[in-house]
Amino acid sequence: MRPDLSFANYCCELLSSVGPCTARRMFGGFGISTGGLSIALVADLGQGEKLWLKADQDTRHLFEAAGCERFVYSVTKDGVKVAKSMNHYSAPEDTMESPELMAPWARLALDCALKARKR
């Protein structure tokens, strides 16, 4: 099944408080960026497409406190499935309704992208 560009574009609208966003095909989903910084992913890890926001060690607890899932995927290495994770968390459910509700989370994701670029 092909990823849904309309959902990715909707996510770009939700994240627009941090600047104009673009969605590009990436690894069976989409990468979402603004100003050349990757701030989110749209991917289906088996439960339907979701928006996954960039996080880091400083913001992880905020996502976990909001009940967000960590981006965890499986790879096969030497015939054994291994779980891998990325510093991305699902967007809080209620923020998927409007750019205003998403704005503070979009800012967190952008801040994480800015910090990562400095490293």
C-alpha cells in the first residue's frame, strides 16, 4: 500500500506554525521538514499512518507524559528480528485536530532539529 500524500500534506498544515513544511517520500513514508530541518515523519508501523515528531533526551519525558508512543521498528539481523528505535514520538491525539493545538509540539520538534544540527 502506498503512503497517503494527502495525510502527509495535512500534517504539514498542522506543523505550519513553525514555518512552511514540505513532505518528501522516505523509507515507505514521508519526511517532513521546514527550512531544511527534519522535524517529523509520517509512517505506518502497523497501526495506520501516524505523525511522528522529532524528540531528544530533553523532550522525551514530555512526549511520554502525554501518552505518546516511541517510534520503534523491527529489522532482521542474521535471521533474528531486532527492535530499533528513533528519537521520534507519535503526536498527541488531540493535537491532530488543528495547527493551534499542534503549535507547542511543533516548536518542540523544531527545537530538537535545531539542536541536532548544531551537533
